[in-house]
Amino acid sequence: MRDVEGGCHCGRIRFRATVDLDQAVICNCSMCTKKGFIHLITPPERFQLLSGGDGDISVYRFNTGLAQHQFCRHCGVHPFYVPRSDPDKIDINARCLDDIDPAALRTTPFDGKNWESAQEASLAAKAAQASSHPRPGLPGRGSG
């Protein structure tokens, strides 16, 4: 985990967060492709908005309306948003982080063009990983 800061192009929106740079994801859906978004999803308790408020942030929703695509209403940059896949988290655009070279990140692809099946596969893989790595003290998991 690493503490990072970032923001939009004009500087009106600034944030600080703790992220795992090894968990960067590139999605091929039309929205992420057009924005050039490199995803770093983090819980809200690891995200702090330093500047920029309701007057600086605009929200775009489409399709299911669950994702809240937030962008600076002044410069148009999308530094973070609330993702459809994890609506209880914040999805930070690694391209908007200070002192991080996005080209140096190891990324995992996500097939957003086929979102429903890709999300189902992603959730199944996470469940399989969780069951193969039991946490101590939890009955009914692993070899217990």
C-alpha cells in the first residue's frame, strides 16, 4: 500500500489516498477507453478529498446509473469516480496521481465490453481466492 496524492489538470480538485499500485486495472469499455482510465479501487476511508467540492465536481451517469463518473467541471479531467463494480468504494485514475508513471504500472485487463460476464468471472475468482486462503479463526473455511 502506498500513500499518494493527485488531482485534475487545473488543480481545483485534489485528493489524497492509500492505494495498492499492484492492483491497477485497465478496462476496455467505451467509457474507460475514451477517458484513458487506469483503475485503482480503494475504500472510502482511504480516500480524502483535499479540495474541490460540489461547485467543482460534475457527475455523469449512464446505462444503469449506478456508477458516478465524477469530473472537474472546469478542466474536464476525471480523477476518480464511484464504480458500478464496487459502488461502496472510490476508483482513482492512476493517470491523475502525482509522481506516478502510469506506463510503469503492471496492469490487469478487465473486459468491460462484456461487463456482466466479466464481473461475474471476477467475483468468482475473488471468491475462489478467498476460500483457498483461509483466515485464522474463521470456522468452515479451508482445512479447518
